[in-house]
Amino acid sequence: MGRAKKNKPRRRRGSTAEAQASGSVYFCGVEGVVIRQARRGEGQRVLELLSTIDTEYDDLDYAVQHIDAGTYASSGAGLRRALVAEAQGDPGLVGALLALPPASLLRRLQMAEAPRSVVSGVARSIAKLKAVAVAPERRGDRIGEALVRAFVDEYSAADYEVLYAQVDVDKPALARWYGRLGFEALGEGAPLRLDPQGKVAIYPVGAEQLVVRVLT
């Protein structure tokens, strides 16, 4: 399957020792701001940023602990990413994004005793954008868009096939924002069906809807 080419920030790898230590660096089009993977010890700042939005991320403590230990990207099955936006010359971070495999679906497959190859295949082909936040003083600077585009680029490069997020149905502006970034809103309660028979699916929770991007 081909990979999406649109809306990718320009990537520079290994231009400095610091960049080499942290992986990809994305020059996101916002003057003085770069997107990169979170570094060891930055979990608390990621927590502070995500606390500024209305999110109920049950696994946030897990993410923070692994970010601080430098093991978030390698913990568990599939690809995990903690991306941050850093303003050059500023000691703090101005944005953060967390992404991970679809944990609830993986649990259902394991409980149903699905073959390990099926579970592994799902973990390596489907990713959830769990949360994205920008510091209040930098909202409107398109940093959130840059974070999402870097997320798409990371998972596209890893040959993932489907990316999704959940948004409240009473926040249509947020669904439209994702739409401008190539995601399609499925509507309240509509599942993301992953096989022709519809037996494998991801369902939104409560009064939420899925926004989906297929990487083709």
C-alpha cells in the first residue's frame, strides 16, 4: 500500500548531537519551533500541556513514567510516539502529542484468543492519536497542525495503514479541524470496521465520534 505524501513537515535527521539523540526533527513551518520526540525527563511538561485540554487519558501516568524513563517509544506492542513542539531559545515546550496502538481492540482480540499474528498485525498497522495539546499562549500559531502532520509522517514511514482519533460530537469545529488535516469524521457512534465482515472494529466511547485517516 502506498503512503500519504501531503501535508508533511520537512524532516531533518541528525543535524546536531542533540537531534541524533532524540530522533527525527521536524521543521514545522512555525518560525522558531521544531517538532521532535520527547526526551527523557520531559514527562511532567507533557502532563502539564495535556492537562490544559479536556481529556480523560487513563494511561497518562503510564505515559509520563515511560517518557521520563526514555522508554515510551519501545513500551508494549506496536509503535508509540510522544512528540513535542519546542520553541528555540525557550526553556519550555509549547505542544505535545501522544499516539499509541488501539489498546482496547488489542485487549478484545487477546480475550477472544485471536492468533498472535493477528494481534501483532493490528498493533503494527493501526494507531490512535490519543491526545494533542498546545500551550495556551501559543494557540493559533498552527503548532497543533504541525504536531498532527508529524504524527502522520511518523506512522506513514512505519507502513501503518490507518490512523484515528476520537472527538466529542458537540465539538464540530474540532472535527472540521481534523478534516483539514486529511481525516474523515464517521459520525456519532459509527465504528471503524477493519475487515470486510465487520467482525473487527473500533468503536467510539460515549458521545464521541471517530475521525479516521487511511494512509494510501
